[in-house]
Amino acid sequence: MNLWFVSAGLLSLITALIHVFLGGPEIHDVVQGSDLSLMSRSVSAVVWHFVTALLIINGALMILAAFVHKLVPAVLLSVVQYVAFGAIFIAYDIARYGDLLAMPQWTLFGLISLCALVGVLRSRRAPSQRF
């Protein structure tokens, strides 16, 4: 079992919970209750739920990869997604706020990516545990 993948997966699932239960009332509900056009609110809702699904699916994938070595390449794809998400948050933080902590979500994506990458490196060193 690769504990780094388990850690990355659990962090992704925890991030999903934060997204839904803290971000929902602060962001999603506010947008849905606004006077934006129906199309804008609909697209926002779809994107919101896409993010929720990605966090849950990637989290489950990373946990499964802890036990099934053949899934390591898929974990790398998740890492690419999370690095991109983190970079987007950093870019908007700097461009709009001049501050890296206005939207600190990048820290979670970075931590998940770091755990997953360490897991990838560990999986290469432990061929006897491959499935």
C-alpha cells in the first residue's frame, strides 16, 4: 500500500467537503441567488459541480492507486490537473489581489500534488508491491 497516495486521496476528498460545505454557502449560493442571467447562473452551477466531481473522482483514484500500481499514470494526470488549478489560483491571487492568500485554495492543490508525486516516486522504488 502506498500511504502517499492514500494521503493525497484523502486530502482531495477533504477538499471536496470544504468546497461543498464552506465554499457552497460563500460562493455557489451567492452566485445562484444573484441577479446574473439564468445562463450565467446555470454555467456557474455546472462548473461548480464539475469541480466537486473532479475532487471526488481524483481522490478516489488516488486511494485506489495506493493498492493498484497500474493506476500510477492516472495519478500523474490528476497531478497535472491539480497543478493547473493551483497555478490558476496563484495567477488570479497575484493579478487581482497582489496577495497569495486572498484565495488560498492553491495550497491544498499543491499539497495534494506533492503527496501524489512522492507516492509516484515511492511506487518506482517498490516493484515488489506492484499489482
